[in-house]
Amino acid sequence: MRMARQVPIDRFAYLAKLSTTFHVGAHTLLVSKVQEGRWTYAVDGGSTSDTYPTQAEAWEAGVRAAD
């Protein structure tokens, strides 16, 4: 009898599903979950090293950065 092998999982593939794009004036804001309970944002394709405990807090920080 053959045992089923577990399919390798790309541990970052789920991030695409947990990212949301917003338009803030002339800017594009991407809010992404980086791990359980940690969110980050990127304005116009850039990145930040800051993380936030909720999606709402990351969005708020991103809006302030885009302003």
C-alpha cells in the first residue's frame, strides 16, 4: 500500500489571499497579513517594516503615510 505524500505548501502563498488594495487619493495602499495577528501596509508599491495587530490599524497607518 502506498502512503499519500503531503503536498509542499508555499508558506507565503496565502498572503495574496489576505491582502487588500485601497485607493487613497492618488495613491495605492496595500494592506497585508504577514502572520497571525500581524498586518503591514505598502503605499504605491513601497514597503514598511512596521507591523500592526489589526488590519484596521495597518490601514490607518497606511492612510496617514499616503497623506
